[in-house]
Amino acid sequence: MRLTEAGLVYKWAEEEVNKASHNSTPSGVGSGSTAIKLQHLQAAFFILLLGFAISATVLGVEIMAISWWKRRIKTANTEGVVILDQDQL
């Protein structure tokens, strides 16, 4: 609050704008900036695909675990065995 009231924030913003305008060239040549290509984003896409693969694997394991658990309960009920949850203990 005091920085804004004293005008420091505006002064800093003006200095940054002046600094940026002095550093840029009119034609953009030699400024060091390049267009982003697919090669620059290759690592990000690799991490994204790795995350998709891990999440699909975890989903498959969860689906198999649920089907196994349902079969276990169904078999136990046909044998006359009662399976209690933690809530029922």
C-alpha cells in the first residue's frame, strides 16, 4: 500500500518499460528471440504422454482390483462366509 502511495510501483514499471524499449531493435533481428517450434516443446509432450500412460495403467489396475474384490465377495457369500467391513467390527 505504501509503495503504491509513494509512487514506487509506477516508477519501477516505467523503468522496466524504458529498459525493454531500449533493448529491443526495430526489426527484431539480433534480439535473440526465436519462434517456438515443436522441437522446443518435445520434452513437454513427452512428459504429458508419460503422465497419460501412468494414469491409464493406474486406472487399469484399479478396474482389475475392483473386479477381483467383487468376485471374492461373491464367492465368499456362496460359501456361507460373511465378510465384515471395518465399520461392522
